[in-house]
Amino acid sequence: MVKSFSNRSPWLLVTLMIIGGVAGSLVDNLLVPTVPYLRNVFSIALRPGTLDLHFLALTFGFSLAVGPLTAVGLVVGYIVYRRI
């Protein structure tokens, strides 16, 4: 039996994946002192850029650091979404 995903909000998926990623990062930070290979982190970053309009200055930037348990948490969030 195939489930239809059309009645689910994509914001639910985003929320569950954020919760899973944060939970994975917390577990990762707790286990790094005992399991050092969990320290390996893949980082993607967009350097901050500033738009100065003389009356308003906006700074844009983005950084994503994904460790092994963070990735597991993201996958678990997706699986929870599929099973709901």
C-alpha cells in the first residue's frame, strides 16, 4: 500500500529534520570526548556579505556543519516523516 504525501505539510518535514539534526548534534557533542572519530565534520559555508544602503545594512551568510551523528539525525527525521 502506497501512502500519499500530498496531505502532509512540507514544513512538517523541515521541522522533523531540524529536530533530528539538532538531536544528532547534541549526541555528537556528548560522545566526541569518548569516540574521537565523531569529530569529523563536513562544512559548507557562504561567507558573509554586506549590503550597505547608507540607512540600512544587511549582512547575509550561511554555514552548515554536518557530522556523522547529525546526518543520522537528519535521516531519522525523514524516516519519522515517512511513517507519520
